[in-house]
Amino acid sequence: MKILICEDDQLAMNILSFIMEKEGYKSDTAEDGNKAFTFLQKTVYDLILVDIHLPFHSGLEVIKYLRSDLKMNTPVLVLTAFSDLQMQSQAGELGISGYIVKPFDPSDLIRQICSILKK
């Protein structure tokens, strides 16, 4: 299973990469929306973990690009520090698979990922 991690905070990205590796997933990392677009053009992923606030293109723009331009229904799990209901609603309209507010327990993340990938 291959996962794209879109996260601009280097420490959070490293932790997410470590967790994915520990769980047996391969991952690519994009620290901004431009890099996320590039990875999505070249690779098919089983899951995308995306922060809402990314440089150049927001996480919502990355999801819109995935859905509208690339016409892909890849599961997306949003990881964000913002529990804003409007933001959750906007992400939900784009067909996300889950929404986790930071900070979170890594075991909750793994549970959600396993649930999403089993569908």
C-alpha cells in the first residue's frame, strides 16, 4: 500500500512517515501543494493524508485537483489543527474519507487508516 503524506510541518511529516513505515506502508511526502500535485500526476496512491493549510495550494485545493482534474476517487484523510465546522463541511463535500484534528493519538490514526483501506 502506498500513501501520500501532504504536510508542511517537517516534524509532523517525519512522525507520519515513521508511523506509516512502522505499519508497513510505503509513503511519499509533499511539504506543499505544488509537490503534492506533482506526486499525484506521477503515482497512484491507496490513500492520501493531507493537512488543510499547505503552502502554494491548500489541502482542499489538492483534494479538488485529485477529484476534478485527475478524476480519481482515492481515499483522503484530512489531518489538521483546525476543528472548524465549515472547513469540515467543505472537505466533506469533496468526498473525504475522514477528518482528524491535531494533536491526535497515533493509534486513532492507524485505526482510521485501516478502516478506510478495508472499504
